[in-house]
Amino acid sequence: MARIRVVVVDDSALVRSLLTEIINRQPDMQCVGAASDPLVAREMIRELNPDVITLDVEMPRMDGLEFLSRLMRLRPMPVVMVSTLTEQGADITLRALEMGAVDYVAKPRIGITSGLNELAGDIVDKIRIAAAAHVRRLGPAPAAAGASTQAAPAATEAPRAPLPRLATTEKIICIGASTGGTEAIREVLTPLPADSPAIVITQHMPPGFTTSFAARLDSLCKIRVSEARDGQRILPGHAYIAPGGHHLRIDRSGSNYVAVVEDTEPVNRHRPSVEVLFKSAARVLGPNALGIMLTGMGADGALAMREMKDAGSYNYVQDEASCVVFGMPRMAIQAGAAHEVLPLKQIAPALLTRLASNPALVRHRI
């Protein structure tokens, strides 16, 4: 079987050496080149035609985002970003995912040698996933979080919903995603109106990244989006994202639904785990749940989504053609968890049509 051919692009000679060694230890992959900056990488890509690129963000002569933008417009190919575990690194990584990067590795700021070696398994797994991912040519991206809005008149901005009051008949939308999920979640959330049912989300993401992810979505959506906090009420018009490194599940407190955030053991090797969220939805919400499984590697959440269906949930699963990685959706379909399998762009319209056409799904204020 042909090995995965990788080009490493990083201005640090140490990082290039470490990544090359990690890659070459694998029987199914080979580092065919290592470039110190994007201009060297450009020629190397033309000559070597690699299957996957690992790309640093901060580099001389051309930063990683500018290079990625050009690459995804002119010669789309699988890219795994290498970014630092900082707030700025998280913001840049999310922009890279918007541009078409398949995944990212969050390298430590200190202890690079030991840190990257500890992450070796994660790094090569992400390279394998990237090699098999569906990569698309870069199209127009949404405005970046924190970007100036002076050019847009205030009258065109979508109004935010006032704080709603929760009734026990509320529906709650439960979303699970992994590789490719940041952009898939954005695609689902941005069409939703300010008074949509509450949304709870588990996206496989490390600590430090979900804060930026939530802020990014909050700037783009009509609903309010934030990281979930332990014990907070789950309210319509709001979306709650599992914090990196913590599980999110749903519970009841009297007539209210509340978020439970905990750092218990990983499930299916993940924390946060979709399995944890979906199992709680099956147990606590029953027919008040609407489930959505989006792009991602592996099987996390598939069996729990079937439990949701058996408990009365109505479930949507993203189709193969629109997935970056058709792993979790495939396993959910095989588990018999899906009511509808849809292209990503059709999930939000189908959800809104179902909510509008079924009076039993419309929430009642109290």
C-alpha cells in the first residue's frame, strides 16, 4: 500500500526535525520534504506533490494563513495546522479551518520536544484523517470574529432575542461533531432565528480553543453562543458549547433543563464526548430532543444517538458528500439512528421546517 507523503512547513528547525521523525516512524507515511517558510514550501509542493501538508502559522516572508489561503484557492489539498496553545493561536486556527484546513495540532509554548512527542499519536492520526478527507476549494469566508463592523449599518444587524423564559415543553437541539465540525456547526447555526430552541453542542476540541470558537459563532449568529457553565439554565435562543477538556450533559432541575459540565474520564477517547451529551439527551429529554450528527472521525455518539431515537428524538445526520470526514455520521446511520440523512446546507432548513410545521414542537412562553 502506498505511504502517505507529507511535507512539513515550519520555521523552527527543531519542530521540523521532530515532526519528520514522528512521521517517518510510521509504516504508512513518509515525510518527503521539510520547508522553513511558505515560499520554499511552494516549490517543494510543486516538485513532490505530497498527500498532506503540516503548516505552521507564524513564519517569515509569508504567514501560514496567507499561504493557506493561496493554496486552497489555487491547489486545494489536505492541510493540518500546527498552532500554539494560546488565545491568539486558537483564533488563528479557527480562521485556518474556515479556509479549508482539515485539522490542527496544538503545540505547547514550552517543552516543545517532550510536548510534540507526547502528541505523536494524535499528530499521525490527524495526518491519516487528512489524507482521506474531502478537501474543497476555498470560497468566500464569513467575517472574522472581532472584525470591524463600521461598514455595515446598524439597521442590517439581526436583533438578539430578549432573555426567554423556559417551559418544560421546550425542545432542545443536540449537535455532535469532530473533524470538520467547526465550519459545519457554523453552517447549521447561522440560519437559525433568535428565538430558536436551545442548542447544546459537543465538538471535539482541546482546552483553550472552545472559548474562541464560541465567541466566533456568537459574532455570526442571531442566537447567543457561549461555552457551557456548570449548573446554568438551558434557554431558548442560546447555544451552549462543551468546554474543551470537559464533558457536557443535560439534566433537570425542577421544571428547568440545566447544563452539567464535568471533567470525568474520557469516553471513546474523547473529552468532551458526543456519547456523554447524547446519552443524557436520551435519558432526560426523550421526545423533546432533536439530534444532529455532523462530520467527524470515529464512532463517538453513534450508539447514543440511536438511544435518543429510541427515546423519541428526531435525528438528522450529515451525508457523505458534504462531510470532511464521514466517520461519525456513517456509524450513526449504521446504528439506525438517523431519520434523515441530508447535505450539510439542507440540515438547518429541514430543522426549521419541522419546527414550523409541527405545533407540538413550538415552545410556549410562561
